[in-house]
Amino acid sequence: MYLAYVKNVFDIFVVYYIIYRLILLIKGTRAINVVWGIFVLAVITALAKFLKLGATAWLLQQFWLAGIFLLIVVFQPEIRAALANIGSNPLGRILMPQEYKFIAELMEAVKFAAQKKTGMLIVLEQDMGLRDIVETGVRINGEVSRELLLTIFHSNTHLHDGAVIIANNRVVAAGCILPLTEQQELSKILGMRHRAALGLSEIADAIIITVSEETGLISIARNGRLQQAVAPKDLETMLYQLYRSKTEKALLRKGERPRQQPPQP
């Protein structure tokens, strides 16, 4: 009796671990959206069979027959990454912003770049992971600092034309390639940085900051919209408010209270 109980507990643990690892593997990519779409289709399929909707059930069944091969093609990078990462970091890490020093360092770099008309393209990762974007560049995993950002975007470096990705208060990659927007009505004076910033904001919840090397103006792309000629003070205030709100919500979910408030800009 005791042995059967242990086997059941172990069985449940293995299933939980497999599901947990699968979620971690796709959480950092845009593939999570595809997974949710598959989940919705699965629910609809079950409802169609339960309600005996013959035509709908037949159509969805045909999709599932070919869907396995389609998923292998769509998730090929994720499957390759999953096989490569099996056994590494089994417990994972839960990171939450704790300090706001990186905002001050970021703003110092942006202000200097705007004064010197140095082009910049900086992505601030939010809830949606950007692992597939990170893979297009060079991994850095360095602390956010004015000197590091200005060095990356110096015209003599090989990484200055790409985007810097900041996640969990750290520079995780540089020289990354962003998808370009397909909006045709954009002004022709907008450069590739602005089009790339807008393109990523259309498919992810990231905040993308650009500095024009022609005018030195600062722009922000978010939720498929581009706000141009943003004052440094307004950008700084927006970032502090955003990260303060995210931290407070995360702490409330944990049943904790913030130990310290970030400095007012």
C-alpha cells in the first residue's frame, strides 16, 4: 500500500516537472502565443465533439491530423533549444526588478547620445520574453551602465547598428535584429531604427527607445505606436512609474510590501 502511494506521488511529480519545464522553455519566446492559440482550438474541438457539431468537429479533426507536422516546423528553434537545455538549471530562476539604478544609468546614456547625435536602439523587455530576438545578436549579460551603452553604440563598434536588449535590469544582448514594421503610411524621413522599433512594438509588449543620429531626438515605440521628440525628463518619469508599478504588483502577488521606494526622477 505504501509503495503504491509513493509511486503515485512520484508519477505526479514527473508529470508536473515535465509540464513546468515545457512552460519555461517557451515562456521566453513568441511561441507562447501560438501555444495559447492551440489551447483555444483544443477547447473548441472538445466542445464541438461534446455538442455533436459534425461539420465543425470534422474540420478541426483534419487540422489536428496535419497540425503535428506543422508544429514541428513552427517550433523547430524551440525544440532544438529544448533538447540542448535538458538537464540544465532544473529549478529555473524567478527574477523580479529590485533596483532602479539601471534607469538612471540608461537615462544618462540616452541624454548623452541625444546631445552628441549618436544613434541608439534600446529594447526594454516587459512581460513577454524576447529570447528569439536575443538569439539574433551577441549575448552580453552585463550590468546596465552609461559607459557600456555608449560603447556599444559607438560608430566604430560592430554592434552599433543593432538593438540592445535589457531584461531584468541587465544588458542581455547587443547587435540584435528587430522585425521592421510594414506600415506604409509612415513618414519617409523615419530611419531603420524607428521602423525596427515600431515593428517590434507591434508584436511584443516591449518598450523600445530610439535616438536619431540625424536629429538627436528621442522616440518611444510601444503597443504599435511611435511617440517622437520625447523630452528626456518625460521618458525618465515614464520609466520610473512603469517599473514602480510592476514591482508593487509583483510584491502584492507575493504578499509582501516593498522594502524601499525607487527614487523620484
